[in-house]
Amino acid sequence: MVRTVKVYLDSSVLFAGIWSDAGGSRMIIRLGEAGALQIFVSSQVLSEVKSAVRRKAPEALGFLALLLDRSRISVLSQPDEEIVKTCMQIVQHPGDARVLAASWSSDVDYFVTLDKKQFLENLDLLQAAQFPIGTPGDFLAWFRTMLQ
């Protein structure tokens, strides 16, 4: 039996997947809809995305709810404060440290983000990470290798 891949989405990816019907972010959401992978976000990520949608495209709030339901996105509870403290040593922004801590607490296989400064170009993080971290395109390339 094939193991389901668990992927954690940061708010930039979830928002991009809602905002555009093309691209890697939407493809990940579609793979969640198809049951090909299990998508996780933290309650903080969901809150950030809802806030951004309210500001930029309030008419898309219903679509956000629909995508969350169809893709069976699992919302994680707040991470343990000890893990947050550890993540604060690696990622300087408190909100991003909480996002990272939630992903570390969830036993995911991959962390997907579009945030270069805090995640993709953070060498300390890339060395300490318990799983690969990359863009939607990076994840999709990695996912293809998992199917072989």
C-alpha cells in the first residue's frame, strides 16, 4: 500500500492557490481534492489567508471555504511553546517561527512556501529542517519522484 504524502502549506502558497486557477499552488490543492496527498495548514496560516482574502477579494471567501472543504485541508492547532522557542532561534520573525513550529509538530513530509527571506533562503533552517522546504514547483517535482 502506498503511503499518503503529507504536505504543509504556508499562507503564501494557500493564498496563491486561491488567487490563481493556474500554477503550482493550485495544483497542490487539486492533488488534495483528488486524495493524492494530505494537506496541512496551521490555524495561524488559515487566519492569515482569511484576512488577506477579506482585504483583497472579499467575494472569494466562499471560494476559500469551498477549496478548504474539497481539498480536505487539515487545520492544525497551535504548536507547543517549546518548539516555537526553538524555531525562533532559526526564523527571526515570530509569526513565521509559529508557522514553522506547527509544521514541525505535524510530522509532514514537505513544507511548501513562497517566502524567500524567512524560509527558502534561510540556510540555518534548510540545514536544521526535518523535511524538505521548497516552492510549489519544487514540491511537485519532488512529489513526481515519490510516485515512481
